[in-house]
Amino acid sequence: MRLDLGYSGLEESIMTFNNHGLKIVLNMSNGTDYLENILSYSPNIYNIIGCHNFYPHRYTGLSYEHFYKCSRKFKEFGVRTAAFVSSNDANFGPWPISEGLCTLEMHRNLPIDIQAKHLFATGLIDDVIIANAFASESELKKLSQINKDILEFRVNLVDNITPIDRKIVLEEFHFVRGDISEYLLRSTQSRVKYKDHKFLPYNVIDIKRGDILIDTYLYQNYAGELQIALKDIKNTGKTNVVGKIVDNELFLLDYLKPWSKFSFVESK
């Protein structure tokens, strides 16, 4: 049962002890101390869910800064959280206006799976809800393929990528080193596993943000290491550019932190 405005705090706390298994859903988008007030009345916190609003009017959705502030408060108290994504193929919602129906304004024109990826990548949202009706079969399929636990990037690989480099990108387990750089995100286990392979240079072009890189034998001990470029940089001539993250997912790079796990899937 969603309480958009709510009561004094005592009433909500009593509702959480209902005998019907109902979850009490609180509005997460207002940025007030509403949750703290309810918690002061000792509710059953396991029957509380926080859920953001959705916004059918273009330019009225939440800013990321406000979304982060509101969501973090609920997560810090251990409350389950939810937010909305918008189908680009749907045109029906609770209000006559139909300009998308998302929580975050920055999501309004994004593909539905990237909206959901972003919400999960923040680490602040447990449940993603499609706000408008009806999502297409292809959108539902894309959502079903999202890995909630690991940020998975769609990537276009270069035509002449070697079999070993393809295997490293698509099949090996990747995580960001703890000693993070402002220029590169480094996944180093492949250089250990393939230390006996000679990685020859074949695509040593200049490097752009979002490029997937694998060092060649010219970098000696670094040969076979996979990296993601965070900035445009000059190639030393020792590193192959083996692919690139698709443009509309580049902003998700900001959510990879030291020790973050990640993976790639080839864009179709």
C-alpha cells in the first residue's frame, strides 16, 4: 500500500504490523525526514518499502543529485528501495500526458535496459518498475537479460580482434584494481593467465574514452592486461584498441569504483 503523502508517523508504524502481509510503501522522492519520523515510532521495518515517484511531464523528473540524496537515506536505514523506468514503446500512464514515465529525468530518452542498468549500478535501488504500459516484447527481453549484480557493458569489438583477445574481453572475469587511475580502469588477471602468449600489436590507434584496451608484448610484464580508457589519451604504440563501449553506456563508467566487478557483452 503506497502512501504518497502519509500521516504523522505513528499511523504508518502501526500499519507495518498489519495481519495481511501488506508492505507499506513510502514516497522516497521528497527529501524530508519523513522516514526518520516513522522509525522513531518503532515500526516493523521489514514491512516498509521506499519507492520514488514517476514523472510524465518532460523536464520534471528528479535530478541525479536529489535522487542520490533521497535514496541513500533509505538505504542507510536498511529499507528496500524501488524506482521507475520508462518504456519507449508505451503510451499509456496514469495521466493523459505521455512524454515518458521515469523517475530520473536523465533517463527519459534512454533505452529501457540502460535506464535499469543505471539504477542497479548506483547500488541504491533494489527493484525497478516499468511505469507506463505496455512495454514491448523486445524491451522485456532486454530487461530480463540484465545482470543486477555486475555492471555489464555492451561493446563493439574491432573486426580483426584475435581469438585470445576476444576471449579475454567476453569470457574472463574482470574487476577494477584497487589502486585506481584517472586515465584507465585496469583488469589485470588476464596478464597472469596468458603470460605465455605473445600479444602482437595490430590496432595501436589513439585511445578514446570507453575504448577497450589490451597491452601487447611491447609492454613486457603488462602484456595481456585489459583496460578501459576513462579519457582520450595518446597510444604509446604498445597497446591494442580491441573494442569500444557503446556511446549511450559511456556514462556508466562513472559507477565503476576500486574493486568493482564488470563484464562485457558484444553489441548485436
